[in-house]
Amino acid sequence: MDRDRCLALDAEDPLRAFRDEFVLPEGVVYLVGNSLGAPPRRAAERVRQAVEDEWGTHLVGGWNESGWYAQPLTVGDRLAPLIGAGPGQVVVGNTTSIAVYQAVSAAVGLRPDRRVIVLDRSNFPTDNYMVASLPGYEVRDFSEGRFDDAAVVLLSEVDYRTGARYDVPEITARVQAAGALMVWDVCHSVGAMQVDVSAADFAVGCTYKYLNGGPGAPAFLYVNPRHQAEARNVLPGWYSHAEPFAFQTGFSPAEGIRRFTVSTPHVLSFAALEAALDVWERVPMDQIRAKSIALTSLFVDLVGDRLELASPRDPLRRGSQVSFYHPDGYPVMRALIDRGVHGDFRAPDILRFGFAPLYTRYVDVFDAATILDEVLEKELWRDEKYAQRLAVT
Ligand SMILES: *Cc1c(COP(=O)(O)O)cnc(C)c1O
């Protein structure tokens, strides 16, 4: 595969026009869309509109006039198709960590006779910290494969470090057959492939990674309709109340998905997220997955045996990222970033490259592999200036 062939692949890419809908600095190969997606070109205008045309025009009336009050539900309905859900099944707000806490708390509440929570020790740590904060539960690793006494199983569809992907329908069915509830975290799969959590009991995810909702964009929580009447929201705020504006002294939960909202939505963050969803509504997800597989496979091939692959070699068993082990991963990544190739480093020894199919080109993959090769071949990462750790890696 040479550079010209990559340019030809870009020219015939059915998704090529979407790149123009994003702001990407010149001279940068951005392979961190799995951590913070690039800004949709329309995001700035949408946020300006929210500030000037909505806030500046209606002031407090914006809660009614501009639909702010309903945002957690209306944006939830817009997002639902991306995870295989329907209207009235998804709320948007808060953060993924909070949504994990809500989902797992609600799920264990539905299995009061069971005291075991099954998870991956390698889950994104915040998910497991949230579980560990629930008093009175034994935590078991998923690799033990035993669910018959488990209340809940919490897993990420795609592993944030290695990109390994679980078989969602198969595991969901196995967990539920054992009488446990299934909670999926789809942070690293939503926007990278068609996700379908419709059989799961609960699901959570964030909107600032592949979905491009912007830094600090709100998270989402899916609650299967079969649980909505019975499940409890562990963080009942005034938005979760049946009548928020009755200001009653006692709490009675709203019907339906609104029960799982907590309180005031982050209106300006929602505005940027809506600009991203305006794009997603036009994206054919089968093409996203096909391109993701092509990009990641190309990168694996180009890097070859220069580095040890940490991701599954079978593209069907990974998400849209490729990770490699390197004992000096941190300075290697800093040297790459210095040369315009932006990936990230995950402790202790992982170089991570995410390929957001909406705006990543084949030629980007080629250039990234070429520069990586040079950094390794000439040991450019040994320069002392790359050794010092920044606060965010
Ligand atoms: C990115 C990510 C999070 C982030 O949680 P926040 O509460 O939004 O900071 C949580 N879980 C997983 C699996 C993630 O990939």
C-alpha cells in the first residue's frame, strides 16, 4: 500500500464529504477522536444561537420557549437510534460516571436477593470505582464466567485500552439466562459502529468521544422499557419528580424515562451536542463500520511487526482503535505528537490510536504509520524533553 493508493481510497470513500463538516487544524493527523471528537463546524454557530438567540432573547423564558427544560428527553430521543433504542428510552445529562452509578444502583435494586456484581477488572476505572462505592456487594471478575448468583454484570462493549470488543447479544443473553441484569457501557463503541443495546437492561455512554459532542458534553442512560416502572433512580432530583413545579415536600417519581433525569440540564453543552447529532442523523452506520475496519486494518498492516499489537488482530473483534505495547510508550507518543500525529498513551505501556471514520482519511493512516516508523527507527523519542509527564496523557 503506497500513499497514492491511499489518496485514491479517499477519493472513492462514500463518507468523504463528512470531513468538511468538522474543524481540524492543518498539519495534524488526529487519532484521538475516541477520547475527544473533533468539533462539528456548526457547533460554534449552534452555541452562539443558544447564547444570543435563546438565552439573550428569552432569558429565563428559554426553559419553555427554547425547549431547554425538555432537553434531557428530546436529545435522548435523537440519540436513541445510535444505540438501537427507541423514543422514551434514553435520557441525556450528567456524566458517564453518574449514569453508571444510576444504572448499576437501579439494576441491583431489581435483584434484591443477590449480592454479587460482576465486572471486568480492566473496565475503565471510573465504572469500577462507582460499583465499589455501593455498600454490601461482592465484586467478581467477568473472566470467572459465573453469573448464577449475580445481580448485575457491567461491561464495556469496547475496551478503552486494547479496543477489544465483546459480543453484546451473546453475552447479554447468557447473563440474562442466569437471572442477572446486563449493563453495557458503550463509551468506546457509540459512533464507531452501529450499537444495539435494546436487549440489555441498562446502558450508558458518553457523547464527547466518537459522537463529537464537545468537551464536557453530557452522558446518556438507556433504561429498558420493561424496567421503567419498577426501577429506582438512586439520585432523585427535582427533575425526576412526577411534578417538578409543584415543589412538593415529599418525593414521588415521574412515570417513564424522565424518572432517571436528575436536575437542571447543561444547556450550552447540549447546544454543541445537538450540532453533532445534526450530522449523525445523516450518517449511514454500516458505512462507518466498514470504513473503521478498513482504516484500523490498514494501520495494523502498515505498522506490521515494528510494535507488538495490543488489540485483537481480527477486525470484527475490535472497535475503531488500534493499540500497541511499548515499554517507553509515553515518550514515544510525545515524539509523535510533536510531529503532528496525535494519539494517546494509556498507562502503563499502551500507545493508543483511535480512527474516527467520519473524518479520518486513509492518507492520515499512511502518514501516521510513516511518522511512527521514523520515530521508532531513529529513536527520536529518546529526546529528554519527551520524558516529563503532562497532567493529562
Ligand atoms: C470515557 C469513559 C468514561 C468517562 O466518564 P466521565 O464520567 O464522562 O468522565 C467512563 N467510562 C468509560 C468506559 C469511558 O470510556
